[in-house]
Amino acid sequence: MLGNDEPRERDRLESIQHSVDTFTTNILQGLPIRSTWNCLELGAGAGSIAYWLADHCPDGHVVAVDLDTRHLDGGRATNLEIQEADITRQDYTPGTFDLIHARYVFCHLSDRDEMVARAAGWLSPGGWLIIEEPYDLPADTSPFPLIQRILTAYQHSYRQNGADMTWARRLPALLARNTLTEVAFAGNLGHMGGLEKDRWRPLIDRAAPALLASGLVTDADLTEFAELLKDPAFIDIPQMTISAWGRSPSDI
Ligand SMILES: C[S@@+](CC[C@H](N)C(=O)[O-])C[C@H]1O[C@@H](n2cnc3c(N)ncnc32)[C@H](O)[C@@H]1O
């Protein structure tokens, strides 16, 4: 389901960026970012946060790594380096990065706890690790029976692919356990329908084959979903994003 071999992947990545970039950049703006910082963007997707970091660290360097770099533009900034790699197999030099950011990536990894420890080890003394992951709200509490079915299938297909869409709750404790200091966290409620009509359309379109294969959702349901999105009274909260960040001790 999460393979990048469909044209709809670009729409999905842009939809994610559109929906959470402001939340993410508000968090980043709260950090004492310096123009000289070396940054690492794990699972960079379509690149909006890597580009933001490159703009804000013009005298530093930004590495944007992803399994699939087709949606990344290395020509966007001279201090931007694109790497096509699996982050679970990368071995950066310990103490390299002043800021490491990841969004909606760790939930898909089987060794996600270990990945937090590895990323923490790549931080320079005083460097910041920011991880943002989805936290699914219970599908059966949606006020819309159709959305209960769609979200049940959606969450089921992610689980089938090994994703943990509630792991995000562990993030603050995990950062602290990995000796990060100044641990803080924030949440951002997702929208389905309402003013964000189109936000979930690309996500459901992208997931449609898996939803149908689950047997929990029919073609008629997907057609009805497209109609529901036109209804101004259709507003739901399917998921939230939990972001947590912390700082490597500066005296190591
Ligand atoms: C849901 S997208 C999020 C993209 C971006 N972080 C954002 O929030 O806009 C997940 C991204 O992580 C990448 N990814 C997943 N597993 C990865 C791995 N093991 N190594 C590198 N990238 C990975 C995918 O290719 C995809 O671009």
C-alpha cells in the first residue's frame, strides 16, 4: 500500500504537506535554528520540510533522504543534498546533525524504537530531534457510518503492512529514554471534510485498492465518500498528529 509506484503518490504527499506543514514549521520556528546548521530530513517525501530547512540554514547543509527520491528536487537549493536510501540501513557519523526531522515515517518501520535511538545518536551535542507521527482515532466513533467503514478498512490495511498508527503516543517517553533533554510535544487534529474537503481525497484514492481488497469497503462506498465530501455538513476528525522533540545533551 505504501509503495511509491503509482502516480497518485505525488497527490498523497502534497496533500500531507498541505495539511500539516504549517503545524510542523511552527514547531521548527520555536527552535533556536542557526543559519549554519546541518540538518537531516528522514523520509523526505515531496520535500517541503527539507526545502524549508535549506532556506533557514543557508550557511549549513541539509540532507534529505528517502527510499524514493522521485518527488524531490535537488536543484532547489545549493545546500541541499538528496540521498536515495533506506533510513534503517543508513549509518551516519555519530554527532553529525544539529537538527533531525521525520514526519509520518517511523510508524511504518518495524524497528521504530531502535530507529529513534539511532537518530538520537546522529545528533551533534545540543542538536534537536523532531519526530511527528499519526495517531488514529477509533474508527467506530466517527459520527458517519460510511466513515466508520472506510476508516476501519484504512486502519486495517496500514496494520497489515506493519504500520503502527498509535505508536506516536510513546514518542515523548522514547525521546527521554534516549537521553534527550527539553522534551516537549504537541498535537494537531486532522480534518476530514469541512474546510479541508480535499485533504483526505488523495489519501483514500491512494489507498483504494487496499480498502477494496479488505472486503470492508465497496466501490459504492468510495463513490458515496466522494459525494459526502461535497456536503458542507460533513466534518470529521479521523486522526491526529503527535509531534515530539528533544535535545541532545550539550556536554557529551
Ligand atoms: C507518508 S510519507 C511522508 C513524507 C514526508 N515526511 C511528509 O511528511 O511530507 C512517508 C515517506 O517515507 C518514505 N519512507 C518510508 N520508509 C522509508 C525508509 N525505510 N527509508 C527511507 N524513506 C522511507 C516514503 O518513501 C515516503 O516518501
